[in-house]
Amino acid sequence: MKKHGVSDVARSTGLNRESIYKINGKIKPRWETIFKLMKALNLPLTMKSI
């Protein structure tokens, strides 16, 4: 798995580093932000019934 620095992720997503650092459980990010981060980190979105 490739390592990603915050600057790399910020560049890939178009978000600034400060916005990424704020996503630590204290704020509720928009779905668009989560999706951009998942795409930049190459994380798949899967659904599973429970």
C-alpha cells in the first residue's frame, strides 16, 4: 500500500491541508469531502447487508 502525506492528499482532492486536519471526529464532513478522500487514498466503497 502506498503511503500518502497530507500534502499529497490535499493536492489530489483539491482540499487544503487545514480542512483535512479538521476531519478528526470533531466536525461532520460532507459526503463530497469523504468521497474525495476515499478516491485519493484509493479506498473502495462497499456495501454489506447486516
